[in-house]
Amino acid sequence: MQSSFRWDMRQETLAQQLLDLGYTLESFKQDADQLLDYRLSQNKDPIFSLKYFVTRKEKMGQPIDVQGIVNKTIASLRMK
């Protein structure tokens, strides 16, 4: 199954939120390219919603909570 980005009013609102969070066209393109390269190297599907970028940008710089530390530790211990 193959899907692609869909434009709608929700995506337009999310794009405005990204601009409000400090993204510029160039910084978004750079971030999206890096994320795409990483996800391809991990054999994962690309991100198809701008909501991912909004959530990611909002969480940047916030301290990680206890559950986040546990999740990160477990992920690093998994066998590859």
C-alpha cells in the first residue's frame, strides 16, 4: 500500500503552527530531509503529516520525564 501527503485545511493549520514555532522554509526542508534520510536508513516509512513535525518541535528543549528515560533506556538495550 502506498500513501502520499494530502493537502487539507488541517495540514494548512499545522503549517501555520510550524511557522509560529520558528520554522522557515529552509529550516523545515533541511529537517525533513534529515528525517527522511534517517527513516529510510532504518527501513521505516516516511512521515506523511505535518503534525509529527509540530509535536517534535514542541517537545524540543523540554526536559525528559521518568517514563521517557525508561523508554529510551529500553530502546537502547534492545537486541538488533
